[in-house]
Amino acid sequence: MGNSKQPNIKPKCICRTMGAKLLIIVSIGVFFLTACLPQKAISPTPQPELSIVYLFTAETTFDKIEVKQGKLSYTYFEDVNNKCAQWIYQSPCWTEQDLQAKEASLSNSDINDLITLVLQTKFMELANSYGNAPPGQRYYPYSLKVKLGEVEKEVIYQSFPDAQPMPEAMEKLIDRLHELVKEKIQ
């Protein structure tokens, strides 16, 4: 028996140290491997494409609001020359040359809010016509056409003195369109 001294190393200590080093090396390798792989962009579920056309015309009024491809368009008649002040005919006092048009961009948030409003109010489930104008009754039509993805719905509201109220879903959507015009255009 010799006098050689062997270091007093515990086998458990060696395994723990090697295991920790191995774990660090594997973690670094995985990090660099994933950093080098092409990353697929994670995006929320795309919203269906939205198109809206609101139109109201009368003898002294032209009001058209369109939402299409992220744009808000507003076409209107403003009687700056008092052309319609004494108008008594049952036809428009304005011509196409009298109309003014303005346009603005809508944000993705604006579009998403409109889509949410259409869905929450169940606009797409409305009947095609409201107001119940009897035959021969003169009325003013409010038209609202919405296309959401492949689904399209047009609702006409017939306004006359004894008409039933405009459906709430239609009224809320028209109000929101006018708010957007005030916020983005005027």
C-alpha cells in the first residue's frame, strides 16, 4: 500500500456539476437554433373584409357614407347658396355638380369596431325593409348596405309621419358612421 493520496471527490458532486454544465450547453444550443429558424408571424384571426354604404336623399339633402378597403368616403350636399331655401318641388333641388366629397383613412381599430358593432347588433339578421309604408304612401328611404366577408345585407327604412321606428341596429350603425365622419373628416 502506497502513500499516494487520492483526492476526496464524491461521485454525486461530479454528476451534478456535469449535469448542470450539460443543461446550460443544451439550453444555449436550443436558443441559437430557434433564433436561426425562420419565424412565422403570429397574427390574430383576420377579420372578414368590410364594406358599408349608407345613403339618404331628399329634396334638400344628399348624405352618403361609404366604408371600403380601409377608407371612409363622405359625399354630401351643402346648400351654401340657399338654392333650396324656397324649394317646393318633390324632386331634388341639388344636382350632382352640387355634391361635395371628402375621404379619410380608417385604422384597423376603426374597422374592427365597425365589424363588432355589425355583429353585436345583429344587423345582418334584419328584414330587408322597415317603415311599412302602405301602397301609394310617399316616404324618404334610408338605405344601409353592409357586406361582411361573403355575406351581404341591404336594409331600407321608409321614413314617413306614421312609420314604425327605425330598427335599433340600423340606427346605431348610421350614428357610428356619422361619428366617424365628424372624427376623421370634418
